[in-house]
Amino acid sequence: MTGKVTIEGTLGNDTIEGTPHSDIIFGYAGNNQIRGNGGRDLVHGGTGNDTIEGGDGDDALHGQDGDDHLLGGAGRDSLYGGDGNDTLEGGAGNDVLWGGLG
């Protein structure tokens, strides 16, 4: 499988693992643990206090509402904290970080 994969969480607390390929991941509500793994991932944490790790590849991580912890990993990542008191760690590569309101 080499195409994009869409993965959706629930309204509860989810643990989501992406594929080695490019993924689109929606955590929705709850305090989610999300790892994109390889590929060029687009991750939306949703409401709640989320931990999102991009992994390898050029990823776009969106914490959205809540106090989120975003880790870019390897690659050229874009991290968007959103509302709340967020922690953003770009990791290796040329990363862009936006804190948002908090």
C-alpha cells in the first residue's frame, strides 16, 4: 500500500499508530496518543490534551484545543499548537512552529 491512509479516532481517549506511509489522522475528542510513523503525515489531535508524534517524514501536526505536546521528529515538520498551553518540539530538520493562543 503506497497511497494515503485516513485513520479516525473516537470521542474517547485513543491510542493511534499510523502506517509507514503518508497518513491523515483525526484524533477527535479525548486525550489522545497519536504517532504518525513514516511518511508525510497530516495529524489533527482534536479537543483534549493530546500527545502527537510525527515520526519520519515531513509532517503537519495540529494540536487544536487543549494542552498538547507535539513532537516533530525527523524531517521538515510544521507544528501548530492551537488553543491551550502547548509544548512544541520540532526535532531534527528545518521545522516551523506556531504556538497559537494559550
